[in-house]
Amino acid sequence: MQDPSFFMTPQGRRLAYHKTPGSGPCIVFLGGLKSDMEGTKAVHLEAWAQASGRAFLRFDYSGHGQSSGTFEEGCIGDWAEDTFEILTALTEGPLVPVGSSMGGWQALLLAGRLGARIAGMVTIAAAPDFTEDGYWASFTQEQKTQLEQKGFVTIPSDYMEPYVISKHLIEDGRQNLVLRDPLVLDFPVRCLQGTADTAVSTQTAVRLLEHAQSPDMQLLLVKDADHRFSDGPCLGLIEQAVLDVIAAAG
């Protein structure tokens, strides 16, 4: 495995990344909560981009993978800063963010800051506003009290070790919600969602589709695909979605 390069953000966070030169628009993989850039989808997309001569970037948010910091200290706003800063510094021209789970939320936040540079967007089990509509909405009163008194709660995950969810993550999430106000996406968008996903529901995918304003936005539901969305057929669908938005963007 090739060693990553590192980028220091203006906020002092050291981010690990791998950048592939090539033709644009640059495809950028935005990973999920507690995921990292060595995941199946990120590595597969990089190899695919390299084989087709396309520019590609994958990186770890602070507190994830090989980047500095701890997950428990991070929040949605920090990871949005990480994304904006590394893309501003390391890329030029049009971008196609591919956001997985929490990375889908990050892609939507990025569009609010770099909208003019977004040629198209692909989301995979996008989880916008999940800190509020997923975690907070499902917490028991006991969990809410623990969050207030101890500053964190621990919740199980179907896909990895339990999550430690901080009060900071919940409160910061409220400052970055994207489904409460108009969400204008002036570019082609392709949303992919598995029906067997136990982390993000198909209702979330439909809610995003109905809420966003876009001239060309499509949602593909894949029967029996789970949250990982990383078997051979699913990876092929991601490739096709990237090609589709690039073609649609002209």
C-alpha cells in the first residue's frame, strides 16, 4: 500500500490523502462516519479513475484513518472544513463529489460553498441531517440525559465497532442541517440506495430527492443492497453514475 501524502489545513488539522492526476472533472470520494479512504469503494474508484485517465482524490477527515485528531473530538462542521480546505488547495476546475453515507451530507454542504465548481454529484446511501433526524430523534430520555451530563453516549453499529456520539457532534450537526431550508443543486445528481440498508432508510433517500431543487436528479433503489454498497454490481453502478453525471454536465 502506497504511503499517503499529507495536507495541513489552516485550522491545524493534518489530513492524509491520495491524489491521482488526470483529466477533469476531478472525482472526489467523501467517506462515511468513522470510515476511511482505504475502504472498498474509495480504492475501487481510484483504480477505475487511474485506468481511464481521470483525476481523482480520496482523503481522510480529521479523526479518521491516517489523519490527525480523534473521532470523538470531531464534528460535521470540522469535516466540512476539512473537505473545503483540501479541495480548494489541491484541486482546480470542475469537481464530481461521490459521497457515501455521511459523505453524502458532506457533498451537499460542499455544494453550498463550491457550487460553481460542482459539475455533478453522486451519493451512496446519503445521510443528510442524520445527527438530528437519526441519532437525536431516536435517543431515549435516558440517553439524552447521559449526553447532557457525560457529554457522550455509545450506540451500536451494524457495520463496525460501536459509535461514541458526543454532545458536540449533535449540537454542531444542528448548525449544518441541509433539509430544513431550500437546497439548490444546479447540476446533475445521481443518488444510489440499497433497500436492505439498516443504517440509512429508503425514506431518507426519497426525502432528499423530494426536498432538493435540481434540473436533473435521479434516485436508484437497488433491491437487497446493504449500507456497504460495495459488491461487484454495486461498484459498477457507482462507476456508471459518475459517468452519467459527467456526460449530463456536458
